[in-house]
Amino acid sequence: FLIARSMFSRGIDCDAVGTAAAARYAADGREIGSDPVLRYVTGLLQVSFTAPTPMGGELQLRAWPVEVGERKVVVDAEVIADGQVTVTGHVIAVQLRQPTP
């Protein structure tokens, strides 16, 4: 039970931070991974377990940007099992500052 909850939290965190970077690249009209590389960290992670998630079936994890700022991107996410949302997430990802030479 606790292991499953931490796995969902990590999955939402990773997917949301990646979504944040992709959203900023898109907002800047840049290709993902182009220089300077954008790196994000988790500023806030909220996870709600809204229904039991059955084991052994296929799961979908979806994340989408809600707000794209200069250094902050807000992302919402959900885990879907058997067509039902079982876990929701809300993440604020913050862009790391580029090191000065």
C-alpha cells in the first residue's frame, strides 16, 4: 500500500517536471533539448488518491501544463485505471537558473 502510493507520487512528479520543460521549450518556440538546456525541479507536489487503483491492469499517466511562466510552470496530472481517474496531482515546477560563466 505505501509502496504503491510512493510510486504514483514519483511517477506524477517525474512526468510533470518533464512536461514543464517541454511546455517552456514550446512557449519559446525551441526544440526540446536545444541549448541552453532547460532544467526544472519540483517546487510543489500535491497528490490525491481519489479511488483504489487495481493492481495488474494497464495504467495511464497523463500530465498537461496549466500555466507557463518565465521560470515557473504549473502542471496537473492524473493516473487512470480501467477508465477511472484514481490519482490526481498538482505540481509547480521551477526552472533552475543557468550558471553564469
